[in-house]
Amino acid sequence: MKYLTQNSLAGTIDSVSEALFYSRDIPKTECIAVGKWLASRQGLPGSYANMFAPTKVDMQNGIRVFTGERITSGAAISHILGEETCRILSIVDLKDKEIKAAHLAAIKGFSSRLEDSEKRGYGIGTYCCGKCSTSYWRNLLVTKFSKREERLVKGMKELKKSRLGDGHWRRFPFFYLSLALTELGPGLAKSEMQYAAPLWEKYLKNARNSNNKHMKRRLRIGVKLLELC
């Protein structure tokens, strides 16, 4: 199958994410097969908050997020892949009962973790580190968690506090975050996109053609961000 990588949750998520990013159709039969495989990862050992477990390959080799930044921490790998899988299932919205049940269980598991985090005094706008917060926002945007709008608004306020003054943010991966900002759109993220715009203009001006998939994605993200500002 084109979109399913049996030994890697990260590889499967990347393939499906690329199809969505470029608005490519995924054949229904393959979409369901991928959805069932993703559902089979829910709650397995190594899953974060009962979401979707990385494979041994993911944990041994580390992963790259959609824009190419590397993730090597075991906890971050589990958390980010859980968020990204949950996001994919929200977007494709398959009607299969098995897939739906796994998706809802993952949402319930992470919702419980969020509630516990809040009870311990952590804010609702971010979650853990910058990379994890970025994956959290991407999932939050399309998945029905409680206080979704409030969480995203507070997240953007926290992000503003992390500005370094040169178009970057403290702790946050520039390209992955820029992707999230374009998805959040001007209604929620216009201020942060405008902050990053001069750096993106410079980056695009100096960029060269490349066959590297991450580079191609980054360039497309930069163009979109500037269009949305």
C-alpha cells in the first residue's frame, strides 16, 4: 500500500499528511485500511495518554515531524505521534465502528491527561515543550476537546511571550510551528504570522530548488504564511 508503512507509525502519518497537505485523494479502500491500522495502535504499550503507540522502529530511530525537525525523546515521540494520529483520524472522519471507537478512546485518554495537568496548576494554552505544544495545537484545531477555542487563544498569548525578536520563538521549532500557524489562520494567529513574516521573506528569497521533501514543504508553508498575513 502506498500510504501504510507497517513498521512505522511516523512513516504512515507522514504519507497521509503529505496527501492532505497537497490535496491528493487517497483511495477509499486504502484510507480505511490505514485507518484500521492506526486504530490498532491505540492504547498499546508505549502510547501516550492511551493514544496511539509508536512502533519499535520509531522509538529506536527517532522521528521527524512533517517539516523535518527531529524528535529523539521517547516521551515526545509518543506524545507527538499520538496527537498527529488523532488529528489525521479527525480529518478523514471514517465511519468504521472500530476506527471510531479507537479514536474516541484516544480523545478520552488525552482529555483526562489535560484535566490532570490543569488540576496540578499548569496552563491550558500550551502542553509540555514547544514541539509538543505545536502538535497539541494542530490536533486541538480539528478534534473536539473541551475548551478548544479558549485553549488556542491562550496558546497564542503564551507563544507571543516566547518571541526572541528575530522571527523565532524560544523552544518552538520554526518550520513546524509555522505550519501550525497557517492552519490556525489569521483569526487566531495573524499576529504571530506577521512576526515571522520578515524572516520568511528572507528565507524564501535565499531558498534554492530542492528535491528534498521537507524543503519543498517548508517553501510551500512560507508562501502560504505570507499570503495569510
